[in-house]
Amino acid sequence: MKNGKNGDLNNTATPPSNPAPTSRQALRQHMRSARQALSTQQRQLAAQRLTQHLSQHLWFRQARHIGSYLAHGGEIDTLPSLVKNWQRQTRLYLPVIAEHPTTHMKMIGWIPGQRLLTNHFGIREPDPRRHQGRPIWAMDILLIPLVAFDAQGNRLGMGGGYYDRLLADLATRPRRPKLVGVAYHFQQVERLPTEPWDQRLDYIVSDKG
């Protein structure tokens, strides 16, 4: 994992006051509550800082195919970053979760401003009947949401395993995207418990660097 330069982000995102739990499920609940407790202003400032830090990297500015997500449940907002890169002629892709089977997720093309559907989890997504998809291995960058992370590049997700399954066969493909976790800085913990199927991230970018 590559580390960025940290900065002073007063009032952007206040870390939890209690030590983070160690079990995966307790840690999910703890961090999700902390994210949802942020004010609208704190979330907006964090999104602006995230955009600044991502834009410092040539690999982000020059990417032509970026997969990402739209913030849900208090996640840090990637939309300002995506719009900035889209204006550089980057193509954007968002996750779509299939209803049958519900364990399947793919990335579908999207242009900012286009109408989105709401899936059975209440998450906004493109209409897969109207827009083309792109294989994960053919992306330049995949921005991945997370609940918690550590300095070793380990990521704790929501528990549904969608990204684990999406990334599972990258080792067999001719190339792979940069896997970039995005989060609030307070979502970092000293060490995450891991599972054999967990994918380690190449970079983690937060509102602090």
C-alpha cells in the first residue's frame, strides 16, 4: 500500500471516541455508526479533501476507465472525484447487483447526470439494460468502499462478499486494475482480522491523504 501525505483536516471527520472493537461484525457496527454520525458539512468537506488527494496522483488523473461506487450509508463520497475525472474524458462504471442471483455484481457504464435505478438494498445503480458493462480486469482503477482498513492494505467490507467475488479471478486475467480503497481517516485500525479470500489493496486514500 502506498501512503499519501497527511494534512490537517479539522472539522472534516471526527474519529470515534471509543477504541475500535476487534471482531469483524462488532467493528462493522462501530464504524458504520461513526460514519452515519457525521454531519452533512463534515461529509462534504471529506469528499472535497478526498478529491484533492486523489488528484495528486498521475495514475488517477490519467486513468481512462474507473470503476467506483456512489456513497450509501454514510460512506465517503467519491462523486466529486469522479466528475472531475469524467471531465478529462474518463469513462465511469458503477456496480450493479443482480436480483437473480443476488450474489452477483458487475460494473456498468454511467455518465454523471444520467438517471439511476434503486436496487433492493436501496443503493443507486445504472440500468444494465441501457448501458454497457466492462470487465473488472479491463479497468484502470477500481475505487472500493470499505468499513475499516489497516496499514497493511487490508480491507473490511460490509460483509456481503460482493467485492470479494468480483475480484476473485483477477489472478488469472491478463491485467488488473489498481485496487484503491477509499475511506474516512478514522476508519483505520491497527490490524484487521483477515480471511483467506480477502484481497489486499494497492492504495488506500482518505480525507487525510
